[in-house]
Amino acid sequence: MVLDCLCPWDGNLSLVSWTKVPDKYPVAIFHPEYGVVFSRQHKGRVEFLRTTTMDGSISMRNVTHQDIGLYRCSVQTFPQGPWTKRVQVEDLDEPPEDDEEEEKEDITEPPTPEVTVADVELLAEQNNNLTISCNHKHNGTVYQALLERMPHGQRWGIIGVCKKVEGGLVGEDYSDRGRVNCHDSLDVNLQLTGVAMDDGGFYRCTFNTDAGVQTTTVLLTVVTQGGFSLSLYMMIIYIGAGTAGLVLFIVILILALKHWRQNKREEYRVKLHPSRRQPNIYENIRVCPRMTKKSRNIRLVPVYANLQSVRTHKSRRQLQPCDK
């Protein structure tokens, strides 16, 4: 069978990609400089017709019931941009007996919508700046990178191409929002200034390598400043973390000070213990010791003193014992 995909305008064709919905990986890719790439299931059965320079039609041999479904053809042109077409493949013959009931159900049911699964999810606040990067780990030599965008409820469209031509890096920017940057390693990113609500949606990086086609999908969600503020949210987190750290520091300081005081009190108590105190030779010594049973005799020692005579009459005083 032949799946037609002829671009209606003239220009320079840079890439043709065929994908079976809802599969994520392309069935066939054509590049004017680097040739063609086919998936493992379609290798040897699919070829590009190339009747004109803007023709992306393919022919498929040995068709089976597994080839039935919806196909999407994406043609990337310059300077007018991308053009897509969808082709529905139906069964004209009688299906096998085992699949007869399943085929009847498929006829009555509507076609399965394309399901896109994001590898990375980003959240951006309106009017802020953002850089969308794929950060893909390549499993081979990359010779071309495509950056596509699919707004909510719309189709995929190429907004940037990075490729190497004659050893040099060539970048093609088709985005009307932001700036597409290409690097020597053929990593591509999109810089958005003043993010708007319309910037939300899916972004996909497709890397054409010698090991096959590799893709990375990013989902961008834009929120309004009034509904949710990322800066305010981060500020709350920082303030909460700082407050928690300060409280923890104060608690540790109080516990350390309390432990230090307890140690000081313990040391002071140890010093006051009788076994640790220094003897005082003047403590509890009587000026006039009393007589004990063992020593009843008191030795009388004369004491001499200079006394002022108040009166002319001299009086003699006799030293009395201390016990009287």
C-alpha cells in the first residue's frame, strides 16, 4: 500500500517523519543529507517514494492486520515551517476468524486518540523566565536534533532544528516564542522570556543517531501569580527552614548551658564535702578551755598590762580563773 504525504507548497524540505498513533517512536524518517531510518518492525518493508522534492509519501509491502491504524506524516520545510497529514489505514479484506469479533468492535468504536506521556514535568510561574532542556543521554552519535511543541489540544510542530553540516553546527529557529539554542553536542534547549499561559503544553526533543531515533518529552504547566506563587512558596520554605534551624540551635544552647551548670554545681558540692575541705586551725577553739576530768589543775600565769588610772585610788585586781 501507499501512504500519500505531498506538501502543498514549495520550499526546502528538511525532514519527513512517519508515526503510527499512538506509538511514541517514528516508523520512518527521511533526511535529505543523512538518509533514511526505519523502525525494527518496518525495516525492509517501507521505502520513501520521493516523486518530487516536497514528497514524503511511503510505500509499504507485506501488509498485515498489524499495520491497520492511524498514521501521521510530519513534513518540516523552510521557510514556511511544518506541515502534517493523517492517513487512516483500514482493512478491505475479510479479517481472520480469530480476530473477527475484535475487528467488528474496532469498526464501531472511535479511533484511539493520541496519548502523550511526559518524561519530565516542569512547573513555571507566569511572567517568569524559563529554560526547557531535554538533558537526554545519547546512546550513539547524534547528527540531528529536533525540538517540537504541541500546545494543549493541537498537533506537533517543529520549533527548532540543530544539525551538523560539513563539520559545522547549524541551527534553525522556527519558534515565535523564546529562543532555540544549539550546542556542539547537539543538545537543544528553549529559552522563554516572560512565560505566558499559551506556552504550556508538551515539548519533545527527537535525536537522530546512528543507533536509531531517541526522544524525550517535557510537559510544561504554567500557573498564574495570583493562584500560586513559586517565589512565595520558596520564600516560605526558606523562612520555615531558617526558623526551625534557629529554634534547634536555641534548644541545643539551653541544654548545653543547663548541663554546664549542673557540672559546676556538682563540682561545688564536692568541694564542700568535709573530706575535701581544708582544716582550719582556728575553728572551734575555745579561748578559755574548761576543766576536764583528766586535767583539773590550771596553771596560773601572771598577765601584765598597762592600765590607765581613772582614779587616784589604786586598786589591785587579781587575775581570776577563766572558768569563773
